[in-house]
Amino acid sequence: MRMVDLIEKKRDGQLLSKEEIDFIITEYTKGTIPDYQMSALLMAIYFTDMTDEEITNLTLAMAHSGEVIDLSSIDGIKVDKHSTGGVGDTTTLVLAPLVASVGVPVAKMSGRGLGFTGGTLDKLEAIPGFKIELTDEEFIRVVNESKVAVIGQSGDLAPADKKLYALRDVTATVSSIPLIASSIMSKKIAAGADAIVLDVTTGDGAFMKDIKDARRLAHTMVRIGKLANRQVMAVVSDMSQPLGEAIGNSLEVVEAIETLQGNGPEDLVEMCYALGSQMVVLAKQAQTLEEAREMLAEALSSGKALAKFKEMIKNQGGDETIVDAPQRLLTAQYEIALPAKKSGVVTQLVANEIGIAAMLLGAGRKTKEDEIDYAVGLKLHKKVGDKVAKGESLLTIYSNTEDVTNVKELLYNNITIGENGSEPPLIHDIITE
């Protein structure tokens, strides 16, 4: 096979066979296909698209380009959850112990944050002593014993995706739905999950700004997951404003604890029920989403989910006593209110810009090498649709520097107060086919 012939074939809108896709991914991972040829192929895919069968073959080739985690020694159906990213997205911290507390094994590998999106691993590392690295043997033992562990991704998980992602970033092909879908699903399949629940976010704080694109991505990933013999469901959720009230690592851990205590923000609780119900159904612990939701609500109200979070922290070397005293995590030197400049109704909270404001405080990374300040961030007191009086605090800025003029300016420019405003729908669609 010659790469130039395959580029020409895709350029002309023809289908690539499984053998051709396997050849491309194997040789590119080995370094025998140069970046300039792979760039040409990516652009051809961008313009001519791929069928579900092609995307599935691409996904499986990428998944098998490196280590494939074998979780078969973990009892039960292993369910993973993946979000396409957002601001204040604390769901994994709540979902993992909540779903595990009703008997579903959650063997989850998560990533770090970059830019305005927060990473689950960074949030967990805000807990003193918490270890995100476990050996495969420790990981499997912990999940078998207590049903839950959340660790960092293996360095050799889907190496083809790492190379392709870096290339897509500099060739203007990041937004290709076949390439997004295969990137996400290859990592999930390589991570060993039997079933996958996808949270595909849309809006200002999401990668997929347009709801039509978000729906298409969700449908595509559900179909290729099933073609790859995985059980998959998806939620298309709104990320036009931050989810929950906390943005920042320690602040989000505190919010997760409050949610598991039964005192969480309504939108975060609802998102956890929506995603968690799908996880429980896919794990065959409930027949319907309604039955699964009732199980989760009971686990939350009875304290079982909170106890499971405490157990999870202890199992991974963390200080589980922070669950009983979460205020110990709030260590920022300054707490600065952002007062409303006029009375009215909050009509817009531009999620990605609010996330950037938190990043400027030190809660996120501009580059992969940046260090996180776990203590800093934002706590929203008003969301879209809420009434506010002039001088009333819109949010609190948690900072380790007293001068936050630039952060305040950015926030004021991206919080709109008008006469009328209503809360946006949290969930746009639930996709099972």
C-alpha cells in the first residue's frame, strides 16, 4: 500500500477499507508515514467525511495502537462516563461514588484540564494525599473491593490519538466530527470499559458551540460504540453557562461533597441523575432510567453515596476527613465579592469567559507545564434567570493575589443583566441510537 494512493482515494470521496485504515494508523504511529502526508489525509477526511463503518475502524485501529487495558477480572459490567468538556463540570466527583454506591463498578481513567476547562485529576489532587496513579493490580483490586477508583490515563493509551490530536491542532482539522468521535472513543475503548455514557456539551463553554453539531457527534459516537460491541448512551447537555456554582479545584471538591450531602446546586444534581441513571441501566442494575434514578436518589438521601466518596478517597491515599470538614480546603487568602452594577435579571453568563477568569486566577493552565493553584476560583451566587439587586454579589472571587482588576473586568464584560431572562434547558437530548 502507498499512502499517496490512500490520500487520493479519500480526497475523491471513496471509502477506506479496514485494512487500509489499519495500515495508515500502524505506520503513522511507527513514524514511517510523515506528518505532511497524514495532514493531507486529515484535510481530505475533513472535506469528504467518513461513514460509521470507517469511523469505527479508525477508532479501533487507534485504540489498539498502544496498551489496551484488560478489566475482565473486575466483577460486573464496567461503565465509564466521558464529557466533551465544560466549565464547573464537577459531575465525575459526584457520579463515581454515587453510581458505585448502588453496586455499579466504576473503573475510571480521567484527564487533566487545559485552558478554561477543568480536569478531574486536578480536582482530585486538591484533596491532600490523593493518589491518581495506581498500578493495574491496585486499580483492579480497589474496584473489586469497593466498586470505584478514578486514576490518570496510562501513558501508552491510544498513542496514535496523541500524535493525531497534535497534528489536527495545527492543521485546522480539530472540528471534524469523524476525527473528534474516533479520538474520544478510541481512548474509552482502550481504557477497558464495557459500557460508556457520553456527556456531549454544547454552548459557549463547550467545544461544540452549535447544537446540531453536538447532536451529530453524540449520534455518531453512540453508533460507532455499538459497532465496536460496546453499550453506549449519550446526553446532549447545555454549557452556555457554568454547571453548578463552583469553578476551581478545591471549590469544586467542596461542591461535590455538598452535593453528596444532599445540598448541591439543582443543575449539577439533575445532571448527575441524568448521566448516573444511564450508567446504572447500562450496567444492568436497573431496567429503566426511572428505576435507576430512584436508586440513585435513595443512595444520596441515605448517605451511602457520601460514605462511598469517603471510602474512595481513603483507598487512594487521600485524607478522607475533609468530607466531614470541607471548609479546610478553602485556603485562598482573599475572598472578593463582585457586586452587580444594576438591578435586573441575569440574562447571560458566558461560560468559556467565566472559565478563563478562573484560569487567570491560577485555577487552570494556559500550557500543559503550568502549575495549578488549587485554592483559587469563583463561586457563583446568581445564574441565568435569577433576579439581582444593584450592589448584590454576583459571585465571590477566591484569590491569592489582592489585585484582581483584570479578572473583575473580564467577568463584568461577560455577565449580562437585563429586564427579562430565563434559565436555559439543562438537557437538550438523550440519545440511545
